[in-house]
Amino acid sequence: MALPRGGRTEAGRAGEGFVSNAGARRLWRFRGGVHPPQHKQVSTTLPVRPAALPARLTLPLHQHIGEPAEPLVKRGQQVLKGQLIARPQGYVSAPVHAPTSGTVVDIGEYPVPHPSGLSAPCIVIEADGEDRWIDHAPVADYQSLSPSELRNVIREAGIVGLGGAGFPTYIKLNPGHRKALDTLILNGVECEPYITCDDMLMRERAGEIAAGIGIVRHALQARQCLVAIEDNKPEAYDAMCRATAHLEDVTVVQVPTLYPAGSEKQLIKVLTGKEVPSDGLALHIGVVCTNVGTAAAVHRAIDRGEPLISRLVTVTGGAIGRPGNLEVLLGTPMEELIHQCAGDSGAIERLVMGGPMMGFALHRFDLPVIKTTNCVLALTAAELPPPRPVMPCIRCGACADVCPVNLLPQQLYWYSKAKDLDRVQEYHLFDCIECGCCSYVCPSNIPLVQYFRYAKGDIWTREREKEKADIARRRHEFRLERLAREKAEREARRNRKKAALQADTARREKQAEIQEAIARTQARRRAAMKAAETQRRKAQQTARGRERPSPAARNAGGEGGNEKSGAPAGMTEDAPQGKDE
Amino acid sequence: MMAAIIALTLLAVVFGLMLGFAAIRFKVEGDPLVDKIDALLPQTQCGQCSYPGCRPYAEAIAKGEADINQCPPGGETTIIALADLLDRDPKPLNPENGTVKPKMVAVIDEQRCIGCTLCIQACPVDAILGAAKHMHTVIESECTGCELCLPPCPVDCIDMVPLGQDILTWKWPYPEEAAPKPAVLEKAS
């Protein structure tokens, strides 16, 4: 990214052959790699100094890979050093602790060290200068804790990978379904130019790292431990050898200096000859790789009860008068570190977090140091390569020669440039570790890694959008279904009402019919009675005319007539009653 | 001669039966092409394509009634994806359907909202929450930015605001190459 180059590198040709070093241990060699100028000695002349306590500390809630933490404090609240101020949300997350005692003055959006230059939620603490610790106690005997309990302590201490990626350590220390692990690799390679914080940590605090190794091994139940250190750090190698001499199955290994030997998969290849599968984790081949700084942080959390609130930061670059390593509280503004190392803000052409190969340029100087800040690199105009025009790709293949993961950067470049996101994945874009070797050797000055980062981001965005579209589709379909259901329900209600109404009129009609029938029969009965009456009268008249009948005979005749006409009338009245029932 | 005719007739009958059986046994329910097209559309359900939703537009494309360049929210990406799927030439977005805009979400000004529920009825993805005479609000994560809630609002209390970018959604930009174009290409163009 920011290094002047001297033509092709000598790393050159890929080879499977192993490189032997002083010891008898067999080492392998990963493919590709480059030898950029080191610039490391400038920041190793001074011992590690503690940085001055800043007046204000800005603590981003998202300093790790995964979900951001959730604040637990309110504005105006007093906090003590080491107090939990934000708890993790979800499984892949890490808590944040107060690096010093003071008052929470704000919780809100502040600029954070990120390539975007955007702001993110932060907790701002104004230090009271007393630096008063909260009550904390070490774990008395970690050997008595189960690995799972140990991981919980590490999770609560907010420890994440301090090598630069910031992956929550407690997840890494979980061997999953495996009962035990074969190899634990402690990564002290530090292959990026300029950065020396791991080197200085190993030189000065090898004991802490050795103590951390014991704890991490206990959590993982690892059979053996390898401490890998590049052969350009002999002092660190000696110190680590001395510190780990009393430990069983711990070997300190010097690995040949070659960028990017400090990358997890490449280091595993160098030490064990095994390759991590493209879609797998190191754990799948029985290896866990962790940074030396992380091991020291684990030691502090377990043996002293101190959460992760500070780290070593290399402050270096041409614009720094007294480059060196500082022990910095998280949240300290970088410009204060630059001042403390006699930096000249005016001379800084580009401020980089991380190294020149994989770091990114910062947009301002007052950004806070976070858990993944291993280096603050202040480069002057003289150190930056002169801007060279980007030329067309000439298909020289230099990028493919140096790629440590066996990719074809030029193919990836063509497809990324053409935004052909499917093809670029066919060429295994997501195996790219963004080490920058290809951009470093490109004779046409093509910013290859930037294309790959762009393509990765575009693919992620596309996937996010696809997910969102799927949700929208489901919601829309559900809505249509709901509307259809509501309509059907309305229709059904209306139909029921209609049917009820119809049934009602039918019943009324039937009632009317019955009434009519009753009326008819009654009318008939009346007519019949009338007829019988007139007949009787006629008979009486004729009888009176013929002879005067005796009163007894008249009575009997009347009764008989009555009986005759009464019977059918009773039957007609019965019939409609039966019908009605 | 006769043998050949009989043999061919037999073969024709056998294959005819096999095809007929396959047509029944392996019958495809629905139109898979419509599903494939629908999967490429952005599902904003905005109706800018002149169809009442993404699925009807997908059906229209499958039938050949609609062209592939009528989806403004999908933009160039969708047009290219559709062109790939249907083996057609990509073409620029039809300006009659609208222009490509940055992603937006609807925001209800809660001071002005009178709780009329008209926007709730208009929202194609049920992303507005509220009840009659109660304040409404938009569920930001579910809003597709279709703008269908704007016209029914009697008090104009809904605004479209561009979706803010945060660190989690930020992506590296396309590298800018300040490279002088090679002479060959210039001549060609």
C-alpha cells in the first residue's frame, strides 16, 4: 500500500521444499510471499513506555468482529477502571470495559478508526485522573476450572484477537465437539513491516505470555504448543525460549522471514505442512492459532482479574521523532500518542492504522485506539511511493507467483473490474486474505487488493439485498393472502346473512300458506255447518207440514244431524295441526 | 418394407406412451420461469413497472408482454441479471418507468400524522404500524422504499429519506483509476 518498491522480489518461485533452520524441526514453505523492507528496528530501540493518561477516552462499542456491544451505563454515571460498560449482544460479540475511572460524558456517534471514515456509537469517558480500580480478583486456580468456565471468564474480560482481526477469543478457544486439540500455535511472527508491538511484548513480557500459554492450553486441552517467531527477532526468540523452558511440550520455533508468514493459514502450513481447507477453519485440522498478545491478555484476565483495557501500540513512521511502543489505554486519541512520541503532525502525509501492507489510511488524527490497533503509522511524503499511473494489465503473472493462497489475482482483477460477481467467486475470491502481495509486485501499479475488497463488499451487499428482498416478498405474499382471506371471510358473512334472510321469508311464506289452509278449512266447515242447518230446517218444515212430530223424535233427529256434520269438521281441524308440528 | 413400417409405428407408439406418462408423472406445477424472474426482482412492490407488484411483472416478462427494463429500483443490476436469465441483450432503463434513485425509506412525521390508516392500507409489505386515530410509524427494516404510502396521505406527513450508511453496511468503493486510456481503445471508440 505505502511502500516504495524495488522491482521484483526475490521470493519468487513457489516451492514445496522445506527450509531447515538451526533446530532439527522440519518446516514447510507456503507458496509465494514477498520480502518488503522491514523498517522494524526504528521502533525497537526504546523500551515499552506507558502512555500518559488522556483526559477523554472514546470507546467504540464495535471493536471486534461480530455484533456491537450494548451500553450498560448512562450519561453522567461514574465508572471505575475495569468496570463493565457495555455487554456483548449475541454469541459473536465482546464486552467493553472502562479503561480508567471517571465520568461517562456522552454515549453517541463519534468517528472511529475504520476505512470508511464514518462514525459509530461510542461511550466517551472523562478521566478523573485517579485511575481507581473496581474490585477485581484473579482466578485462584485456573486448573480447577473446566475449559468452559475458563472460556466464560475470558469472554467476560472482553478479550479479542489482538493480532489485528479482533475475533472474540473465547470462541476460538472452543474446540467444539473435539475432546482435545493437537496443536496450539502462538503467533509471534509479526510479518508486517514497521510493526513491533508483539516483538517488544515477547522481549519484555515473555513471562506473561508463557503464563497465558498454560491457560490457553488448558482451555483447549492442546497436546503441544508451538511459539512461532520470525528469524528477524532473535531477542524475542531468546526471551521466549527462556520463559517457556520450564513448560512441557512447548517449542519456540524460528520461522524464515517472509511476508505474509504471520497470516494464520500460512503459518500453519509453515509449521505443520497442513493446509486449512478453503471453506474450513484451522480447528478442522486440529490446530488453533492465536496471537502472543492475546495470550498475555488471557494471563492478565485470569491471574490478575484485569479485563482487556489496554494494549501495546507501535507508534512509528517517518513523521515520528521517537518511534517506539506504548502501553496504551483503549480509547486514547491517536494524536496524543503521536505527540508523546515527538511526532510532527504537520509532516504526516498519511496516517495508517496497522501496517503498510494490510493497514488502512485514517481520515483524521483524533481517532481512538481500539482493541485491534497494533500500530499507528505516520508516514511522510518521502516514505510514500510517488504516485504512479495505473497501466493496463500485461498478464505478466507476477501476482500469481507471489499469491500465498494459490489464487489467480489477474483473473480476479478482470472479473472484479467487470463487476462479474459470479465469475469472481468461481475464482475463489473469498479465499483472498488481502495480504497485498499482488498489488506490491504489480508492474502496472494496479491496486488489485482494492478491486478484491470492492468485489467482496459488493457480493455481501448483494446478498444482504437478496435477503431483504426475500423478506419483502414473503411479507407481500402474506399480505395478499391476508387480504384474500379477509375478502373471503366478508363474502362468507354476507352469504350467511343472505341465507338467513331467505330462510326467514320461506318460513313466513309457509306460515302464510298454513294460515290460508286453516282459513280455508274453517270456511269449509262453516259452509258445511250452514248447509246442515238449512237441511235441518227444511226437514223440520216438511215434518211440520206433514204431521206434528213428538218432541222426543225431534230431539233425536237433531242430535243425529249434529253428529254427522261434526265428525268431518273435527278431522279437518286435526290435519293442519299435524302439518304444523 | 412392411417390417420397417411396423417397427417404426411400434417405436412411435412406445415413445408416445413414455412421453405421455412423463408429462403426467413429472408435471411441473406453476411456471418455474416466473419464479426465477421473480427471484431477480427487488421485491419493492412499488408498481413503477406498471404492474401491481413484482410477481405480476415477472409473469408479464415470462409471457413476453413486458420488457426487462421497466424496474427502476432494480436498476442496471437487475436488467443485466434478467438479460442473462432470458438470454436477451441488456438495454438501458426505460425512462417512462422512472429513474434509478438511491435506496430510501419512508419516515412518518409523528407530529403531523392524524392516524387515518390510509398509508397502512397502501403499504404492500405491511411495514407501517398503527391504528385508527393513533400515531403511525414505519418499521424501517421492513420498508422497501416503494413510495406507495405517499399519495394516500391526506396531510403529507410521510417523507422519503435516503438510507443512512453505517459501518456495518459500508463497502469499499470501486477503485478509481486515473489511468490514461490506452491509445488502441481510444481509436476503437
